[in-house]
Amino acid sequence: MMSPDGIGHLLRGLREKAAHTRREQAEHLEKVSGRYVDPDNIKRWETEKRLPVPDRHDLIAIGYGIPVQEVKRAVAASRRFRKVVSTSVLLDDQEEVSPVERREFLGVSILAAGMAAEPWGRLAVAVAGPSVDSEEADKLVAATAEMFVSEHHLPARLLADRLGGHLETLTALIPRSGPYRQALTVAAGETAALAGWAAYDLGDMDTARNYYKTAALAGREAGHPAVVALAMGYASYAVAADKARDMLSAAQEHVRGAGYAAARSWLAAREAEEAAAIGDREGAVRALDRATTAFDYADPDAEQAWVRFYQRSRLDSLMVSTYARLRHRDLGQAAGEALDHLGDDDSKVSIAVLSDVATGYILSGDLDQGVAVGRRFVEAAAATRTTMGRERLASLAALLPEQHSAARELDEHIRAALVA
């Protein structure tokens, strides 16, 4: 029995995504680390017969292309699962285990390991009927926040699987969560919104829309308008620019008050981008003013987990995208500042920032800079494939002039990335 969100599922999913056999994966790890890796160890890790020891965590992170923190998290999840789900308690010496003890064990196991993601887990929830106390509610809310942090680096398909299991757990426990019902309903709404975003990344628009609608429903049911705003913000990427502008404007009404400055800034900057796309220059400039003013009061790392991606570089890139559409005189300056603030960030956020900056430079006539940043964008988009990344690759290719040799070469790289 393996942890649903542990190291085994993570490493197997990444290996299969790379189309490697276990032996090929071992050879790859040996190549990048210079250390021998037994192919049998790959099998042991994937089946969780043995968990990677700490001195292998860095090797795995490099070899599988994920942050070392993700490796440590997954190993810790597997270790917790081993500790909690002891088959000997459930299957051995049944006469010595009282019905109350068995019931309590089932409840704790499901909460700790997310077992409601499986049919047998859902049955166990129904039979055991665990109640939720404050400690368990806090763990579930914290696990939801961690999903948003993982999204910055984790491939969408792996993220989607993890979100599905977490949402099933929350869904099963909400009816019997008592005083913690609102907190778990908010967590479920946030999880559904992120699941919609993952579905969008995978190109499944119908699933994405259904998740967004469900997230908004959860936000309203919990009396927590910010969840509605989150769902609207994500959904705005998949509709026409005029509808997106109106949606984003309305979403800002749901995040008024203290503690939501980063969310207001993000939604206003997105509104500016969409307003510029339909030629509403005045509306775009006003929205950008609201975005920059709100950001002065924002602390993304201390606000909702779902705005932690929204650092200064992302605001800058949305400003660049808006300025590019408006042919604004400050475009070049904004592009330079976006790159300065991005630094060496290699998360998914870099895809959006590099795309916006490359497009901005090209539209401003600075082809050399645009091509240079465009190469970085193609590399980032190819490393982490998303629907948004593919859309942005196609949009950038359409802007490249044929008469410029470096631009032609970039166009070839983009087209190769699109068919890969």
C-alpha cells in the first residue's frame, strides 16, 4: 500500500512522463550526479519498499528536475503513511482490536493519508464516520495551501492527481466537520479552483469550467467571496477579452478590505491587460493604477496561498503586456524592470514573465532584446508544458519578422517546441 501523494507516485509519474525505463532513469541519475545508481533502487523508491535516504534527495531533485523541497515533502508523506496505515492493525489479531479503536484508527488514517481518493477510502469514510477536530482541520487547510505552492513547479498532470485526492478527502469530511465546516468548505473551493487551473493547463476546458463553477459555489456557500474572486481570475484566461475584462472587474469587488491587497492587484492588472486587448486605453491605464497602488500595500507571502506567485516580476510582466498592446512609451523601461525582478526564478511564473517581456520588446521594435528574451521563454515553456505556454509560443511566433535572421531562427525553435 502506497501513499497517494508520496514519493512512489511522484517518481513513477515523472519517469513515465520522460518515457524512461527504470534502467534508463538510473543511468540518467548516474550521468547527472556522477554517482552509481542501482536500477533496483528506482523500483524500490517507486513502490515505496524503500524510501530515499536524505543524502539522495539532492540527486533525485536534479535527476528528476524538481525542487529538493518537493522530494522531501513526498518522502515525508510516504513516511507518515507508513506510520499511520499499519496493515497489521487492521488485518492481524482482529479479536484484540475493539470496534471503537478500529473506528478511530480508520478515521485518523483517512485524514492523514488522503485515502478518500480511492473507492475503498470513500467506503471507509462512510463506515468509520470520523469527526474533524481543530488539529485535523488545520492540517487539511495547510495541505490546501501547500498545493498552491507546489503548483509553481509541479507538472500539471501530477498536480491534478494530487488535487483530485485532496478534494475527495475534503468533500467526504465536510458533512461531519461541525464547527470547521466553513474552513473546510473554503479549502475545498480553493482546491477546486486550482484543479480547474490544472485542467486548463492540460487543455481540458470543460473540466476546468466545471471546477471553476464548483469553486465559486463553495465560496458563496462558505460566505467567503475571495474564493469566488479566485475562480473568476483563473476563468478569465479562457474567455474572450471583453468578457474577461468585465469578469475581472467584478472579481475585484469580492476582495475588498484588509488582507487582500495582492489579490486586488493581480485582478486589476489582469483587467488592464484585457482592457488593452480590446483597445480600451483609458480603462487599461486606470486598472494599472489600481494594480500598482494595491501592490504597495500587498504582502503576497503573508496573504492567501493562492497569491504567492504574484511577486513584483509578475505585476511588471502584466504591465509590460498592457503597455505592449497600448504601444505605451514606458514599455521598454517596464520590460527591463520585469527581468530585473524576475532574477533566476525558474518556476512556472517565469513562463508568463518571459513571454510578456519578449513580446513587449518585439512590439517596441527592439528585436535583438526580444529575440534574446524569447530564447529564454522558449526554454522555460518547453521545460514545463502548459496550455498557456503553448498559446504564448504561438502568439510570439506570429510577431516575428521573416527578414530578421535571429527572429527566423527563434521562430524555428518555437515551431519545434510546439510539435515536440
